Amino acid sequence: MTSDAARDELDLDAIEELCGSATPGPWHVRNLDDDHAMNLVAVSTVPDTGRAERWPGFDHRELIAATLVQQPRYVDCADGLWDQNAAFIAMARQVVPELVAEVRRLRRLVEFGAWPTAGTTGTEFVMPLDDEMLVYFREMADVLVERAGIGRAEAVARINAVYGTRESVAFGVGLTSEGLTVLDAGEVVARCAHT
């Protein structure tokens, strides 16, 4: 499977919808006891108390999933990784939505970095720039890094998104110092911070 095929198969909207339809987080690992005072490892909407409550001394409606129920033994896994599996399930509730957001952000960066002109202009920007404009665009990136608190790659991608439109790149329109109004730092952040 190629990376493009894998990316096309990853339906972020469906993943996000599934996350949104699940019980709200955070989720926690709980170590409880079943009715025979044997281990019950579960994922819950409330934190573990450390008291290993015995059934029926805990509210079963707080449980999301179980990775071990020993008596009767109807939830178990052959590898004995009950605690690790419960920790993974609990962590996924918080992390999967964050990963979806990160994939979306990275896709946006790749989109602006993958233009046919990327790398052919001799700079990190997708549009041809004269020396004066190159200095200016690099200063814009510095302002975004400093004031918007983003990384340099993302700052460049946002500048490319605002100024390096597909139309201007496709028609070979370059920006010269005469072709762009110089913005102050506040205007740079306002134009690029939410791209």
C-alpha cells in the first residue's frame, strides 16, 4: 500500500464522528474485584480509588469496557496484558481526537509543500520572490513563529496558503517588492494565523 493510498483510506471525518459519538472522556483504568473477590480490570469514566471495590460496591454504569473479569471468566486475553490493554483504551479516548487534528494540520502543510513549484523556486516558498521579498517573507515567518506560537514549517505553509495561491503559481506570477504592500507584524499575524 502506498502512502497516498493509505492516506486516502484514512477517513478522518468518520474517525472524528465515531469519537464524538462515544462516551465523553476522560477515561480511566480501574482495578476492581468481581463478586468472588477476583480481579476485574476495567475502563471507567471515574478515576480508580485504589480500594479495589468489590461488586456490587461500585456503579457498573461508570464502566466503559473490561479487559479482565475472572469469575465467571468471560473477559480475558491470552497474553495476560489486561492492564496494558485497559491503559491503551483509556488513553485512546483522549489521544485519537488529538491525532485526527494533528493529521489534518500535517495534511495542510503537505498540501502547501507539495505544489509543483515547491523546491523549484530556490526557497521554502512556493512563489518566485526577488531578494527583497524573500527577506520580507522570511521575516513574516519569524513574526508568526514568535506571535502565533507555531513552528517555522507551519508558518511557511500558512504564508504559502495566503500568498502562494494555486492561480498565481500556475501562471508563474512572482512577487517583487513593488508587487505587494508591506504589512506590519499585526497584519501578518491576522492574515496568516488562522489559515
